Amino acid sequence: MRKESIALALLSILALSGPATSVGAKVPMNASGSSVRQVTISRDDWGIAHVKGATDADAVFGAMYAQAEDDFPRIEQNLLTALGRLAEAEGEDAVWQDLRQRLWIDDAALKRDYARSPAWLRTLMQAWAAGLNHYLATHPEERPRVLTHFEPWMALSFTEGSIGGDIEKASLKRLAAFYGNGAAVAPLAMDRLRDGEPRGSNGIAIGGQKSISGHPMLLINPHTSLFFRSELAMESGQGLHAYGASTWGQFFIYQGFNEHLGWMHTTSGADNVDEFAERIELRGGRRFYLAGKRWHPLIDRKITVRYRDADGGMTARTFTTFATHHGPIVGVAGDRWIALSLMNRPIAALSQSWLRTKARSQGEYLKALAFDANSSNNTLYADRDGNIALLMPQFAPRRSAQFDYRDPVDGSNPLADWHGLYGFAEAPKVLTPAAGWIYNSNDAPWQAAGDGTLDPGRFAATYDQVGANPRGDHAISLLGQTGKLTLESLHALAYDPHLPLFDDLIDRLGSGRVPARLAGPVALLRRWDRSWAGDSTAMTLANYWGDELESAVRARMPSHANIFAEMRGSSEADLHAALGRAVERITREWGSWQVPWGEVNRYQRTSPSIVQQFDDTKPSLPVVFASARWGSLASFGAKQYPGTRRWYGTSGNSFVAVVEFGPKVRAMAVSSGGASGRSGSPHFNDQAELYASGKLREVYFYQSDLAGHVERTYKP
């Protein structure tokens, strides 16, 4: 970390953390062995936990206890994944995923990191572990698959909160082929199936001049796996008062707001993970790699991965893994071994995640970012002082412009190495623009406040490796044309039903001769307003058509091409062919090619299982909004599953909130499903109808808001 970053970080710690319990101090213990905490939990009429503690550590303790009450299995799943111990629960199929994780996340290293963490952070980690352990001690009916006791250092394994960490960019298939001696193994099915649905998010920040009330507003709209985060309120006597979405197993608010400001993370189009192709030679029984003109011995390390047998016992496999100064070896390409470089800063990342939760101003929020420990997310920001901002990832390696880092670069060439990080002043950013609004939808920041916001030529290519998407077109059009907004009209804008990708495709669909068998479908699409609606048959037809076209385009498009540009560039013959396949498919599955969208696009939650099994014979709800692939700002990533003709959603809008920062904060929100992952709870699925219809409910942020809305208040 740069010296100036350390100085800023220390200032933010002193300013924000408040007094902390001494690490060696004696803390009163209760019967379960957990420290006595001054904390209460109030459950509102949606089952959402409002945790109030005397100290930040008390609030963390209560938050983790409340999370465990709601869905301990998801906490354990996330921690097993983060620690590289999933195979201990799921068996040999998860060995390669664990091995990949353990190339970076090492228990011994995390314990050393914990020991050298600042005292205030250790105190919070101790409270994190104590809250989980207290839950297990007081709920003997809970049967963990593996983790029966939590240690404070484990919190450092899971620090950032995103839907997919940088480590997942290492292919499991290639990793298994390399460390499994080229054997064809069934566990390669663990490599995540890509269905084309964007795993991203939308964020919109509105300045006071664009707001009828004169107060800044923020749209928080992460597109993640459904049920991926807990909706939670946290408050303490040390200045903590935050609300939002907290990823199961983490003690900070990942997407949310406090009394002063709000933050929304969108998966960035910047690329801060690189592959280096290493030249390897075997010399005297040892392997060496070339760096410049010198040969260096490969770093080798043995990693033992335990996995559960079919009979319930434990077996272990030990791998000898390799690394260069670029990072661990994750595979081979031709005659070169591939090393992967990525951010691995557990202390900094956890510190940054907590301190931004407590920031009271734009200055304090930016100080928290001085840890340079966010590599994958853009941030939309708004505060009560009138500031709005778009900030790019702070961990952005400085790289030579002569190399294309989208593909493996020559690891033997020192010029290809990372040369420090770009500083805050060098990164693209948008700070309170004259337009009065900023958006991001996982695209580049160049048009974040309208045409000409930033000149891409002034910045490194690393900041835009993905290109544009139809959601960006949609947001720019809406925000550029709309007048001043209220919280309600910002909500309406976030669910605007237009699908701009189909504007381009349909306009070209019937420009020439239309095959006779497609005359009816083409006519229906041309009459359509290109917007989703539950009773729209054209929406269903367009969805099937887009799905067929995208599959065909992905099969033939060049490496690194933009899928949306490629789809728009399809020939008329390709458009007709995809439409023909879509008509045949709908007719085969439904008996007609004219089926209302609400019959097809469905939300179903009948089981607490993390991996759901969908069934057309079980209850489900129609979802009005559509896939983000077509430019819908509100996203519902649905597809068919074995044995279903309906499309069921597993990703997209998960937690949605609109927030206004006036003298008092006002917010509305909705979560997919409900606050509880327990199928017997009344809050397992009580938000489903609101969610599926695109509606929000009032957030009870202040204690006065809770009056008349508390189901129960208790101490853990």
C-alpha cells in the first residue's frame, strides 16, 4: 500500500472506529461461552432484523446471530466456499473448487493476518465469531454440515461481498486438467454454467437539482443470485446506523446507506485480473521459470484438500501446487504454464468494507477507499450534503499499453509485469456533474452523466474491457429526458419496461422479404411497443427469439467481442432463422406461439435449498419484468430447467432500494422472497408478490419508523 494510502487509512480508522475493547481484556462470558453483549434485536413486520448494540462489536455480534437465525445454511455455504472447505460437505465434486480457493486463501496466512490486524478490526472479528458460536450453542437443533465452531480469523477469508470473486476467473476445467494430470473427471461440472444472463447491477445517483425535493437520491439495484444477501439494519452507540443488504456471513452492509450517505456497487467493466504465460524448464530435478534474463525456481507448496466420501467419512488429496512472482499456476496453454495475478488483501478489504459502512461524508468515504482493496466494483454514491459520484475500482494495476491483457501475456517479459497501482487522481471518476445524475450498469464510465461525460482517451484501456450494453442505452435515454424526480418516480424509472435491444433487431427484421411461415410472428413483433408486460404475447416471442439468436451468435463470435454489438450486426437471414427456431420451440412447448409473458416468466420458492429444484406443478408467481440481456433495467434472469416448460428465475433483481437523503433519510425497498430462509417462517416468501410485480415497501430506518411495526424484541 502506498504511504499516502496508509496515512489516509489510519486517519479514517481514528475518525470512524470509536473505542475498541482491548484484545487481551477480560470479557464477561455467558453460559454458552460467548461474551455478554449489550445488544437487542427487533424484528419488524417483514421479519427484518434491526440490531442495536452499545458498541460496534455488540452490533456485529447481534447481526451475525440474526443472520444465523434467518439462514445459517447460507452462512455456512459461503464460509465453506471462502475457506476452500466445500468438499468437506459436498464431496469429491467440490475438490477442484476448494483447490482453486486455497491457492490464495491459506489458513496459516489468514491467522497471521489476523494477528497483525489493528485492534479495532480484531475486536469486530471476535464479535463476528462470537455471534455465530452463540447461535450454535443456543440452537442445538441446527446441524452444521462442517463448521461447528467459528474462529475470528475466518472472517478474513470473506471480505468483499460480490456475487463472484476474482478467484472464480480461474477456470476449474483448466485447473483440474493441470493438477489432475490431464484426467477427465466429473467434478469439472462444477465449473459454473454460463447462461448468458448478465451478472451485474444498476446504480443511479440523483443530485439535488434533479430532485423535486432538492435532496439527493440513490437507486440500489444489485443483480445477483436470488436470496444472496440478508436485509439488515445495524445501529450502535459508536455512530453506526446503517441499513441494506449484507451478504450471508459478512458483518458489514455491502449495498446500502446510513444516516449520511449511500453506496451501490456494480460489477465493473474494468479488468484487474491478468494471466501470465510462463516459460518453464526442468533443471536438475527442479522447475524454473524465466523472468527477464534470469531463471528463478518455481515456488511450490503442498495443499491438502479433504472431502466427504459417499459413506460419510473423510478422505484427503494432497496436491503440489506452483507459483511464480505473478501468482499461482492455474493451468497450461500450449507449452506455457499460466499464472494468475489478482488482488489478495484480506485486512485492507475487510477494513475498507467496514469503514465505508460508517462513513459520514464524502471525504470520509473516500478515505476508506484509500485501502485500495476493491478490484471488481464500480460505486454509485450519494450523500445528504448534495454530492453524487461514480467511482471506479481502487485496485487497478498499472500496466504497459503495448500488451493486450485480455489474453495471457508473456510472463518472461518484465515490461508486462504490474507496476504498482493507478492513483485516485489517475482513475476515471464522475463527481457531482452538472447533469444532476449519474448511472452505471456494468459498462464503462464514459457516458455516466450523458454524452461526453469522460474522454476514454485520457485513461488506461484497463478501465473498459467489456463495452456497452443495452441497459446503458436505456438509462441514458430515460435520465436525459425525464424532469425532476421524486422517490416514487425514481422507483418507476428503475422499472421502466422498455427493451431497447429489440428496437434495433425488430427494425431490421422485416426490411426485406419475410418467409411466409414467419409473417404472423413478424407482424406481431412489429406492432409491439418493445416493452415487457404480463399479458404480452409479443414479449414471450421476443424472449425466445433473443435467446435463440444469442446462442447462435455466441457460438461464432470472435474472442472478446461484445455480444450485444454482434447480435445487432446479425444478418437478416440470421434474424429470420433465429425467429423460426423460436416459433417452433414455443409451439412445441406450449401448443401455440402466442403465449402471455406471465405464463412463461415465473418466480418460485418452495424450498430453502440453496440449489433449487423447479417444478411446473408447484405454486409460482408471474414476473412482469424481463432479462437484463434485452436492456431491461429491472432484471429477472430466468431459464428452463429439466422437466419444465416455464422459465424460472434464479438471478437478477435481488435487493432493490430507492433512498432519499434529506434531513431524515427516507427509503423504500424489496428483497426477493423474504427475510428468512426457513421454509416454516411466515417471512420465507412474504415479499414475493411485491417482488414479482415490481413494487417496493417502506423501510423502517429510524426507531420512530418502527413504532407499530415490531413483531418482537429480544436479546440474543
